[in-house]
Amino acid sequence: MPKPARAEPRLTVVEAVPEARGRETLMRVWDPFVRIFHWSLVSCFVIAYLSRHDSAAIHHLAGYAAGGLVVLRVAWGVLGTRYARFSSFVRHPRTVFSYLRDIATGREARHIGHNPAGGAMVLALMAAMLATATSGWMMTTDRYWGVEWVGTLHAYCAHAVVILVLLHLGGVAVASLRHRENLVRAMVTGRKRAPEADDID
């Protein structure tokens, strides 16, 4: 009498598809305009900063482009998509300081859009960048050509942007590590991990 065939063990979905173990649900957060603005502004500032002693034409063009991008971003902050609007990330200073305190104690919540500190940094960077572009333009006019305080202001504003960028990069690194999320990649793809129980959407 033939032996009955041995039943093969049934596989669960996770066992049958191993990559499902680490699969995350992603959602669209940053729209194309925000991403293009972000990386274009980075490029313009780097070009302007590196060309400040070598090529006036390139320096001026990059500076004007940076100023124009900031103006467009201000408009998009009012008219744009949900996470791009100022209303979604501009918070009262008390909220920002409270969030910074939570970072220091390791208790900060994950935000789907900009967190309060990140939102404050966006405003600071835009203001410093616009001030840099505006003071640079003033230096080319007949009224302010060769005026010392305008040149000094322009230099201080540019250095302020550098300092803010370094702080911004530090904040991105901390948030990426704390929340196990690559925020640089998110600003390229536009996608972040969908909200979980304790996240703030």
C-alpha cells in the first residue's frame, strides 16, 4: 500500500514574501514645487557663495535666482499644497521652544510635515536668503554703490545663511536618526512614512 504524500508546511504571507517584513506604507508629503525649490535654492546659494570672489556675473545671477525662488516660495506657502503651506508648519515661539526642549530630553514627536523647529528654520533661512539677495542687489545700484554698511550687511547675511544651513543639517541628521527616517531622501522622492499612533500629521 503506497504511503500518503507528506503534506508540505503552509507558509504565511510574510514567510513567502520575505521583503514584506520591512515594507513601509509611504505617503506623498512634499510636492514637486517644494522639492524643486529646495534643491534649486541649495544650488543657487552654493554657486553664489563659491563665485563671490571669482565671477561677478555668475555671482549676481545666482543671487538674483535665489531671491526669486524665495519670493515664489512665499507665494506657494499661501497657495500651495497642504504640507507646503505656512499654516501647516509656522508655530508660536513657545511651541518651537517646547519642541526644542523635547529634543534635548529625547521626547519629541515625529511630524509628517515640518516639525516646529524645522518650520522656524524654514522661515529663518528664507529671511536670511532674501536679505542676502536684496543687500547684494543694493550694492549694484547708483545709490548704494560703494556704501560700506551695505557691503557689510551683505557679508553678514551670507554668513548667517551658512550658519543656519549647518544648524539645519544638524537638525535633519538628528530627526533622521531619532525617527529612523531618511529626510534627505524624502526631499528627493517627496514621500515619507505614513503616520503612526504617536505621530503628528
